[in-house]
Amino acid sequence: MSRSPAAVILTGASSGIGRALALGLSAPGVRIGLVGRDEVRMAQIAELCREKGAAVEVGLIDVRDRAGIEAFISEFDDATPVDLVIANAGVTTGLGPGRTPEDPAESRRLLEINYGGMLNTVEPLLGRMQARRRGQIVVVSSLAGLRALPDMPSYSATKAAVRAYGISLRGWLRPFGIGVTVVCPGFVTSPMSARHQGARPFEITADKAAGIILRGIRARRSLVAFPLLLLAGMRLGGLLPPALSDWFMGPFAAEVEPDGEARRRRTLSD
């Protein structure tokens, strides 16, 4: 997308990469639909985007709410056909204390948000963009979707699913003039990253990550993966014999602190 998009849908807009992308995309003449759950943070980012000249619509929607997000996106697209949709919302979890199994409820929550939420965001626009024969779809995976992290099974699996879905869309939709970009970030400073208690090599700021992603989107690149050194290491890890590959991933050992929803669930179950 060499020109700036006129109409954008962005999920996970309240913090981290999503917040930085919202600010990077906002400009006079741009209408942007921001989706997130935190009312206070969403109001703050919406106001900052408006200060940059964008027209902003806010959807206080959980991406697991298929009907709710479909209604928001369809109404937005009816008014201003969407040029660019970025399915960015995601959460993370890891093994339990002492490397015990993941909480089964958390594993399924990741599936519903990271993969199901991506589907709920993209699906309402597939037929519309196909009929218009234009548009760009961006799905945010992770370097963990290239080579799974041993302490984060469900996160790695859901991000691998997002990556695979994006690759499939790319082959299907290219003849219709629709671009598909799969984004695979490494460690990016954010509230989610702060819960990752372990090595975070080559971690970069959300603003820097958003800049890399936006350059890739504007160039209509099929894959935006960074940082390059970590990408190379992950690719190498995937090529090694299994035992050596698992040894290679040893330095990535980590514990992931539960987020607010996980803590509330634990409190209710105690």
C-alpha cells in the first residue's frame, strides 16, 4: 500500500504495538476504527489519534464476541470501505509454576483470542474486499509462530495458526488484488511483554516495532519479521535436529505471569 489508507480497522489498540500503530496511521483524511476492551485506555488513544487529525470510531469489544465485532466492522465498512485491517489483538500465557502444565482454561482462552479473534476480525471483510478487488489484510503472529517456545506451548501454537492462515489467505486473495501481510515480531516492550519473566533478547520499543510494521505494510510485503538476528536464530532452531534444536532453545526459558483475566479466574476458583 504505497499510499496512506483512508479507512482502517485495528484491534488490540489500547496498548503496546496496537497503540503505536494507531498513532502511526492517524492523519488528516484517515478514518480509523479502534477495537479494544479497556474503556479508559481506549478513550486516551482515541483522543491522541483525533489530535493527529484522524476521524476515530471506538469499539469497546472483546474480539471473542463474533457478533459484536462483525456488526462494528460491517457498519464501519458500509460508511467507509476499509482499505486496511490489522488483526493485532492477542494475549500470552505459559507453563504453570515450577514448569507444571498450562492452565487448560488459559490455553483455550488463547485459542479463542489469538486465533478466533483474528478470524472474527478478518472474516467480515473477506467477501467485501474480494468484491471490491482491493484492500490489505494484516495478521499479527510472532517469531514464536516460526519456532515454538518450550515454555509457551499454547501461545506458540496459536501464533503458528495465525501465520498459517495468513499464508493461505495470501495465495487465495492475491489474484483479487488484495495484499496479505503476516507480521512476526520478536520481543516488544509492552504490558504483555513485562509479564514475560525471562530472557527477552533484542527487545525493542513498541514505537520502533510499529515503524517497522508500517513500512512493511506500505511496501505490501508478504512477511514482516524482526529483529533480523533473532529471526535468523529462530529459523536456525527450526532446521536443527530435534534434540539439538531443543537444546538451542534452552536460553529462552521463562515464566509468564498471569494477566488480569487469568488472576480473576484463579481467585474465583480458590
